[in-house]
Amino acid sequence: MNRIDFLKQVGGLSLFTACGATTALLNSCTKSYYINASIKNDAVSLNKTDFFEREFVVINNPELEFPVYVYKKNEVDYVALSMKCTHKGCQLKPAGKILVCPCHGSEFSNTGKVMTPPADVDLKQYATSVINDQVLVILK
Ligand code: FES
């Protein structure tokens, strides 16, 4: 094997390990969609169209201690979760269908359940409701 073939093989291997070696890593290749939403009366209103061809969006707002991950289960059922890790409070990262903590490796399902310790408490969940084409996330 010559040097160029070697580099191609190593480069291909790096790409494989970064985006395809495990389910978690594969999921981490999914893009996140961030929405800078305004808060009115302790609630955020999203459009259903924000979820077009997406399973989740992330709400950002300077008034929030941590962003909020909103997962679309189906047209009428959404799950809104604080992205604060319940172990020591680091901000979670969306990784496809799960949320991963960069500090100590805890993993949570897209419904907030602990999948991998050291965290042993599920994520804080916010109430949601669907009114016509709006998804309301209540932040109390
Ligand atoms: Fe998230 Fe420790 S702060 S696993």
C-alpha cells in the first residue's frame, strides 16, 4: 500500500468512526434546529411547520437557564425537556434521538428518561399543548 492509499483508508476510517461507528455517534451526525423564540406569559409558541422534516427543535432564549429540547412524537403529541443534565448540571447536546451530556457521558431518551448513568434522575419536562398549528410549551 502506498502513502496515498494509506491516507485514503485512514481518512475513510476517521469519517466512519465520527459518523457511523455506533448508534450514538451516528445520531450525533443529525443536525439540530435552533429557534430563538420569545417568551410570553411563561410560554413559547412554536409553529408546527418548525418541525417539518424534523423530529425535534431546540428553543433558545436568554431568559432560559438552559435551552429546551422539543421532540415531536406525532402531530398532536410533543415532549419538551430542559437540556440541563440532572447529574451535575451541564448542558446536554442533542444527538439524534437522544440527548448526551458532554461532561460525564449520561444519555437521555428523547422523552427525558435516563438511558446511561451517572445521571439517575429523568430530565425536567415542560407541559405542551397543541392549538391549531401552534405548539405551546409552558415553561413553569
Ligand atoms: Fe451530565 Fe455529569 S453533568 S453526566
